[in-house]
Amino acid sequence: MLAKVEFVVPSVLNKGQGEKKLSIEGSDLHDAFVKVSEQMGDDFRRRVFDHNGKPRSLINIYINGKNIRFRSGGTSAQLNEGDSIYILPAVAGGTELTSEELQRYSRQVMLEEIGFEGMEKIRSAKVCVVGAGGIGNPVSTQLVAMGVNKLRIVDRDVIEVTNLHRQHLYTDDDIGRVKVEAAAERLCKLNPTVKIEPVPASVTKYTAESLINGFDIVIDALDSVDARYALNDACIKHDIPLIYAGALGMLGSVCTILPNKTACLCCMFPELNEEEMPACSTEGVHPSILYLVAGVQVSEAVKIITGREPALANKLLYIDLNDLSFERIQMSRQEECPSCGIARKESKVVANELMIEELCGRDRGKRTWTVTPTEPASINLSAIINNAESLGYNVTTRGNLGITAVNSGRMSVSFLSSGAATIVGAKDKEDAVKIYKTFVEDS
């Protein structure tokens, strides 16, 4: 009985003309190979079969993601309606997919837009996700599940109870923990084959380049305008594609930035001011809009990884959940842009010892500050814990990448191993700096 199956031939066996998918009818695997050979010609037959007419030892054959060497019957294996057959020469290059990987990723390998060769490229890709909050959670989850080679996840914050309705990598047990540390644990369980690198750091004009250098794609999942601009400039300098997304309330936007080819963030939003920007702590945010923009970001990233044109180059996608509208707005690169235009200049910045930024109020409106060394260096968390306890603080959360301590006046101090800290309850900037320096003394 004949079964209609899909037979996928990789580019390396198709004279370098791209992956080819053939729909054929065959009773067993041998019959399918005979019919494919008739269509592909002598060169294919010579490279796939030995002089006895059997597949060469370097040729791996997979039916629905399973190598036939683990099935009884070999090439006489019966085919079923809808089977997908892949052939993989061991010399195909890139990251050779194992039979286990083909099975895990079979549903995306079946897609014409990804295919076998696209999956090899995904397995080789290194992606940096900057932000482990409402957008960074679904972005990281999808990329790890899809099987990228390495994911670096960067964030400076700790987990609060107000995060849990939308940041689904975290649970109640994680409150007070460093976000990237908790996220990395969950992501490693989701897909142990992906290298996860948690980086507990602030993104500033001093740190952005070192955080993203060496990666294939950077995904902006930030909530700070200044950090976004710093990330934009670093990606332009290092020629790394950047995929921006923002969301607030019921609204979201996404754009893909190809350095020195398309409009950059500064071209689109040249004069945003941190102090004037609304925040989800005052405006609220619907979890669904976060997942929508994150899904689009991942889709754009996969297009770039697999060598396809992104849909949002020079276009800003604007999403409104209120009426479920999706608008694409044309953007243009600006010659006058200080970040990517012809007049751009690399200005030397004089680094102060510390950078201080006020965040939205936390714990029922208490003033909240981040204090970040301009040149991050690993600090001794054990010494920080000792200092906290000697100052009368109760260390409520301890991790490898950070700690959180609370005193009797409900002031909260969270320290990261990079030296950055979030201080909830300081009266003003000077008070935040004083508290910070008290904690790091002798550490």
C-alpha cells in the first residue's frame, strides 16, 4: 500500500540550491529513495548510495525525527501516510542535529520557513536577551524551547510579588531572588541542551558593549529609556541586529533594527526622556500584550538567524488590544541621527564612581533607587551578608548572584554580584548612596 510522504533533501545534496521538499508516494523507505533518486538525478544517487545501492555510512536517514538505525527493517521500513523523511550527510556542516534533537524540534523543522538547514542555524545561534521582566520572560522561554545554542539573559532586578501576574518564569517562592538566577534555573529545566548564561547587571552607556559583544542577535526587553539608547548605540557599533519591543497598558510596539541599514531606535524616538515616560507600575499592563510583542520579536529573530528578511525592518508594528488592531508604520533612517547618521560622534564619557537612578515606587509607594558602579566588578556577597546582619538587617533571600535584606523599618536592599543594588525606602539620592556605601564597606 502506497503512502504519501514528504522527503526533505538538504541544500548540500541539492547542488547548493537550497533545501528541497518533495511529495512522493511509496510503500517503504527503499521505494521512496528510488523515486527521489529519479527526480534528483545521478549526482544525488552517487553521493547518497554506495556501489551496492545502499545508503552510505555518512548518510543519516530520519523518519519523523527518528534515525532508521534505531528502527528495525532499515530501508525496508514501511511508510505511513504523512511521514516526514530527512536525510543528513554527516559532512553537512554547521551544528549536526542528533536524532533526539530532530524529534524534539520536529514540529518546527517541518515548517517550510525553518526546515532542516534553518534548524541547524538555530542550534548554532547566540542570542542576548536584555531584560528578564514582562517581555523578557516569554522571549527567553520561546528561544530556549526552540533550541538556540546559547542564551545570555541580562537584568538588574529582583522578583517582586507584583511581577507574578505577567512574568511566568517565577513563582511565590522566588520573591526577593535575582531575576536572571531564577529564570536560568527554569530555562535549564525547559531545555537542558541550551547554554544559559545569567548576567545580573545594569545596562548603561558604560556596560552595554561588554554585555552584547559576540552575540548574533540582541533582543531589547527593557523598561528604561536610557538603557535602551545605550543598547541601541552598542549594537550599531558592533553591527549586531537589535529587535526592540515595548508594551504598556493595552498597547505594544515592535521594530527590527539592522545597524547601518535601517532606522535605529534614536531615528524613531530621538528625544525620549526617562522622567516623562509612563510606567507599568502607574499605568498597568495586560499580560497578553507582552506575549504578543514577545512572539513577534522571536519570529523576527528566527528570520534573521535562518537567513530570511525580517518583516519589521524600517517598520514599527503598533498593536492595540482594545480593538485588536495591528498597524505597520513606515520608518526611515535619519541622516541627522546622532546614533547612526552621518553626523554621529563617539563622545568620550567621564565616568563617575556610581550611577544613581530613581525607579517607580515599590512596597506601597516607597521611593526606590538603583545604584550601579560605572565599572562593574564582582563583589563578595558573603561580606555583604555580614555587613547587612551587623546593620540589623534580616537577609531574606540568598542566591549565587544576589541577596535581599530587610530591616525593621521595612527598608529593603537587594545586592547583585555585579555590584549593582536596588534600595527601597531611601529618602533621597544622597541617602541611597550612603546606604549603598555602608553595605559595600570592607566587602
